[in-house]
Amino acid sequence: MNAPKYEIHRRDRRLINTDPQRRCYNGCHAKSELVWTGWEVLDYAKDDAAAERKVKFWRELNDYAISQRGESARAEFKLVPKSHPDN
């Protein structure tokens, strides 16, 4: 069995209530901002070709999500070599 050689990481933005009094009216914050989350493992790939194909797929899917839901759907993807491929 071939162990994955790469990890595909993803992060997105979350709407954070930044109002000092934490006011929220009908689901709308008095003051808020979009903040990037930390990187999380989304998928694995066994070789270079599979890794590039999977990252391309996730980016194209995200482009579609942005076209349907707007900028708040934007995510970032990156390819990270595994430090220990046999784990």
C-alpha cells in the first residue's frame, strides 16, 4: 500500500462578532469582520499528478461556490509534503 506523499490543506473565513457588547439583532451583528481560520487537512494524495489534480478540483469547486454564494465562500488551498510519508 502506498502511503500519501502530500496533504491538501484548506482554510476559510468566518464571520466574527467584534462588537464590544456582543450585540446581535435578528442574526446581524452590530459590528463584525471576516477572519481566516487555521489550516486544516482536507485530503491526501499519493503522487505529484494526483496532488495537482485534487488541488485543481478543490479550487474549481470553490470558484463555483463563490459564484453562487459570494465572497464569503472564498477558501484557500495549499499542497503540503508530508514530513513522514509512511504515517
